[in-house]
Amino acid sequence: MNGAIYALPYDVLKDFEPISMISSAGQAQHGSHLCGELFKMVSGIEMLHVPYRGSAPMLIDLLSGQVQLAFDNLPASIGHIRADKLR
């Protein structure tokens, strides 16, 4: 369960000890779907989830206007954000 979405009976930062790395910024970010679902729930916006095989094809569709918004990791998108192509 996710403490950002649900009230948990424990503190995820204080009650657990890390034993291994579970993700890093250079790998696939499977949590972005959950970010989209949380955004939909909080905002009340209806949107369709479109799965991509990585940031590159998603960015092509986003920059060309095929999709209106996306959830991505920052290292893949920062160049386009700094070039004012994305916000």
C-alpha cells in the first residue's frame, strides 16, 4: 500500500529498515502509471492510460501533440523542459 494514497497504521520512513535498492532513475519507472491514477483521482479528470515502451516513444508523441500529458522521469525530459518544448 502507498502511504501517499492511504492512511497506514505505520510510518514507512521510521518503521522500516532499507535492505536493498528497489529502483533508480536510469531504469523503467513502472510507478508512473500510479502517478497518473492518483492525478486522475485527486483532480477528477477522466483520461485514458496509454502504455509506452519507454520514454523515447512517449516523448515523440508528447512533443508532436499526439498525447496531451505524460508522467515521466526527469532525466529523460529535462532537456525538453529547459528548451521550453515541455512544461
